[in-house]
Amino acid sequence: MKITIIENELYLAQSIASKLGQAGYETEVYSSVKEAMATSTGDAFLLSTNLPGQNFNALITKYKEKIIILMVSYINNDTVAAPLKLGANDYIVKPFIIEELQRKIEHYKEFQTLKKYKTLYREYNEYLLQDIKIDEDIDKIASPMIVLTNYVKLVDKLAFTYAKQKDRVLSFVPLANKDWKSKIEKSNLKHLLYISELQILKKSEREQLFAIIEGRDFIISTTTEIETEYKTIEINTDNKLYDQNEILTIDDYVKFIVNNFQYSYPDTELSKKLGISRKSLWEKRKKYGIFKKK
């Protein structure tokens, strides 16, 4: 991690740089905000608010997605409150102990990493569920609830959409995991539990589950109808390919493969993957009325 130090007291700047260097950080020192903005390559900024004749607000605005810690001689609106509103992360009062500064740097470094992971997982999850469509009006449903479905991804989409719209944090608990009890007990009481695949539990285990989550807010998915005191809604797909309670016929499977992959593979390779001859593939196209556009 590279730390950019912007401080007009050269001795202090070099002292901070030396101590941070000993702790394993790469550093660069500037006495000018303008110069730092033009050439800095730092991941975090230690910005002195005691820079006569220099306006550091532009730097904060430009680098607010990075870590910015203010080094202040005294606290007032200009040195702390206003810069924090612009996007600075924190401040430290001079003189300070270098270990205290390191703790702040590491804290915000970890925070930035978590933000990146949060964005990554949210975008990846939305990508995975982008083709899943649900008709339920989120405003008209309320947790806790059990959701009966023939395709669990429908409930995935419902749970994540519901949590986003209601501004709730989800705690995901797959019941296929042996430690599901521990995960529920350790989860934040304010979080919305999303518990998947209730149908795999035995009756005695279901009783344990409902005892543990009593008074909690949750969404639970199941592919089989289960008697419970909680409200149950049902969402299903008409597509046999995704129906987890339905076994596809060979014809349905072949139609799906041809429809979805005929433009990804040449007929020779597609027929090979299906375990049939190219002539047989042609015959099936004719039978199903599936013709490849040229």
C-alpha cells in the first residue's frame, strides 16, 4: 500500500514517512496540494490541514474513493467538519503516536477492501439472477414467510430483491450445510434470514429450526409442501427444464440444447455433444420445427 503524505513541515513529513516505511508501507511526500494532485500515485492520503495559502478541498473531492486521513493541529469546521463532509475518512490530531495512525490506516484499508468485495458479490449475484423473472409484487408481501417453489432460483431472486427494496441485510443459511444451526444462532438478530431447502430436513429437525428462529424475520424456500403456522406463498415456473419436481423427456432436453446452443457450436460438434449423428440432429430439427438462421 502506498501512502501519500502532504505536509509543508518537511521534518514532520519525513519522520512520518520513515516510520511508516519501517512498518512496511511505501510512501511519497509532497508539500504542495497542486503537485500531489498532478503526480501522486498513492492508495491513501495523509493530508495536513495546516497548509497556508493552499486549498485542499479539490484533492479530497478528486480522491474521495481512496483513504484520506486529515492531520490537524486543532479542530474546527474548516479543518475537520467540512473536509469530512466532502469525503475525507477521518482525522488525527498532531502530535500523534505513529501506531495510532497505523491503526486508522489499516482500519480504512480493511473497510475499503470490504466495500470492494460487497460490490463484487452484489454485481455477481445480480448477474447470476438477471434472467430469473418473478411476478410477485414485493410491496404486497411481508416476511417472515415460507416460499413453496419448483425452482429455488425463483426464491433466490425474490429474497435478494425483497432485501434490496426493504433495505435489509440478508444472512444466507443453506440447510444442506451441517452447521446451519450454528450459523443461525451466530447471525445478527437484525438481519433477515434467507434459509434454503427446508424440504431436506426431517420433521424433528424442522421443529428444531422453527424453535431457533422463533421471533426472527426470515424467508424460507421449500420444494415440497410442509405444514407450518407461518404464511406460505407459492411461486413456480412453467418451464419443465427448471422444474425440480419434474423429470425431462429426452425430446424436451434435446429441444432445449438445440435452441440454446445451436449458434454456439457447429452442427457437427453439437450432434457429438448430444451423442447423436449429424443426420439425426437434422431430423430432430425438422421434427421440432427448429431451423437455424444463416
